[in-house]
Amino acid sequence: MQDDFQVISERTAVKTLEELVSVALGDTGQSRYVRLFLLGLYNGDAWPFSLYQLRGIDGRLKLACLKLLKLDAVYPAKEIHQYIADGSTIFRNLADIQREEVAAKAEANRILWRDRRK
């Protein structure tokens, strides 16, 4: 059986990862989905990612995510955060941003429900 997966170079992986990290550090809907995707690659047990969420990002970013998924799943030379300089810190920052977003949303929902009961 022929291997349909082509190895991507480390240089390509770094460029793709840096592009996705840049998006993930933003504050758009796409940022959230890309952040969750990257966190899922980083630690899938702590940050489960539903593939359905890929539908929330544009085609270019979706292809970049799939490129990294292929690298991580088929040819994992190292952990995803190790491809970029200061990757551990960057991924911890992504996790902190996501936790803050979840906490803010929970607080907004709490206030909304409190106000509805009045």
C-alpha cells in the first residue's frame, strides 16, 4: 500500500505553527477554534478538541491545522510546542487565554441567569 502522506519539512511545520499561534493569540471566533486545536495537539487529555470545530475557521487556516495534525499524528518527531522558540511558554499562554475566556463566559451566563430570575 502506497503511503499517501508526504512528510512536511520542519521549516514548513515551524512556519505553519507560527501562523496558527499568531491567530490563536487573537480574540476572534477563529482565534478561539485555532487555540483549541493547538491546545488539543499539545495536551489532548486536558484540552479535548472536537473536529467539528474546524468548521468555524476559514479554509486557509483549516488546511494549516490539517497540515500540523498530519505532522503530529503521522510523523511526530517532537512535541508540537517544541517546534517553535519558547513554545512551552507560548502554549501555557494559550491555555491561560482559554481559561480566562471560559471563566468570563461562565460569569456572563451567571449574571444573565441571575438577572432573569429577578
